[in-house]
Amino acid sequence: MKINKLILITITMSNLASAQNSPVIAGLYDLGSSGPEGGSHLVVLENGDYAITHFGGIQIGKWIRVEDSVFKFTPNVKENKFELYGRHSKDLGDKTKILFGGFENGETFIQLNKEKEKETTMQRVFNSGANCFSPPYVHTFETNALSISFMSIQYENPDRTIITITNPEGYNDFMASFIEVNDYESRPFIATFRDEELHFEEGNSQLRSPLDQMGEDLDFIKNLIEMESNRDTLYLNPFYNPFGQIDDEVQIDIHAYHVFNEQKNAFIDPEYYVEGVEHTTPEESYEDMSIIYSYSLLKEFSKKSDKYEINEESLFYASCD
């Protein structure tokens, strides 16, 4: 009798787990369009991932069943709105070079810390009232850094948190990104699935289409989700041009044509690499992928709200006035 009860409990728990992870809503949903650029689409995968694609962007997240036919979609929101990838460059010595990506999307500030600073002075990345931006923006500091602090001031948000990212490996060549996500983009949403349609809280509903209708685009979405979910390493050429993507469709493995060169601390394509190409100019070699550097994500960071001074002398000046 006890064995029968155990079997019954096991079957019941198995059924519950199966229902929780059921891919019943997996499919493609046309979310329509509110502008001339094109529509947005919701792609729901069987494994619990989803993506909302729209002109110029994509939102990636996870979905779960919360009850019967009700599902919750939660965007993947990074805990830190500043990201820092680094590597060591022998050519830089004790200097520090940083590519600033997305820092023009708000009032942003930086401080390089050689040790535990007694005073916090945050330097503007761009001048106050900056406009007419023309990236890329690369700056070389005449010092190394044990850690690097970032801050943003958004006037609709009173938060003045300083984020300090530690640099235990002593990297001196960095790619820094500022990722500002508004409340709407980071807010989970609920949808109910019935009659082959997803019904959203706003009252609208969208009919499901099979995923195989997407053709090669489905593989591209899956690859993009995989890349965004596991971005511990970036591969960039000497001018910070990303390696590994052709026509938004084919992802190239760094090991397919490149071999690692310890002396240069880089991946080299033996067939096409010309000695010294890394020391030319972006105008000459921005598209050259014969030498590729590997940048690692710096994961250790701290947050604090502390007193600070602002150095108004910005790293970059951008203005049409």
C-alpha cells in the first residue's frame, strides 16, 4: 500500500513538473507596429526563453507558467548598468585605454582608482549639454587602475549610486558600456493563452504561428539569446570592431581560422595577418579581422551612495553649437 502511494505521489509530481515546463505557448506572435520602421514580434521558445524583436533592438527574457493557462514573462535585466570588459596590452605599459560605448545616452562619469581613494572625484565623460555624437570614443589615461568607478545622473531618477568595478587581473585595455534600461523595458508582463492566442493584460491578443515558419531567422534568434546570456568574453579587433558575425546570420567560431599567439596575447589568422597591422589607423584597418583580442568580463563590483565632487573637464567634447 505504501509503495502504491509512493508511485502515485511520484506520478503526480512528474505531471506537475511537466505542466510547469509545458511548451504549449511556444511560437511566433506578431505584436504589430506603431511606426513606419516595421513591426515587433514575440518569439517564445520551448526551453523557457523568449525574445521580443523590434526595429533596432531586442528584448530577451524567461517565461514560466504561473497557473493553468497564465504565463509570466520576465526580461533579463543586468544588475549593473555599467559593463566592463578588459585584457592586458603590453603596448600600453602603465597606461589605461578605454572604449566608451553608450555613454552618450546620459550624463555619465568615471574615476580611475590606483588605490582606495580618500576622495571621490567623478570626471565627466562628455561635456554638459553634449550633442552631435560621432562614435567611437576612445580615451587613454596616463595611469593604471586597481578599480574603475562609474556613475550616471538621470534627472528623472534621483539615484546617484557610484558603481566601482574591481580589476584584479591588472587589465589596461577596456571596453566599457553604459546600458540604461527604462522601467517599461524591465517590467515583467503576464499573458493568458487560450484558443491559440496570447491575451495580454492591456486587453489585446495575438495569434500563435508555428516557430518553423521563421526558417533561418529562428536559428539566428537562438544564437543571439545564447550570446547575450553568456557574454563573459568579447572578441574585438585592435580598433574595437566586434569579431564573429556576418550579415546578422552566421556566427563564426574564433578557433575556426585563428590560432592563439602568446607573444601578442591575441588570436591570429595565419593566412591573412600582416605584421604590424594592429598599429595602423582605424581608417586603414577597421575591417581587418586577422588579429583578434579577447576581452573578459569583470564581474566583481560594489555600489555605494557617497559624497563626490564633479570634475567638469570632460574626456570628450561633442557639440553642434
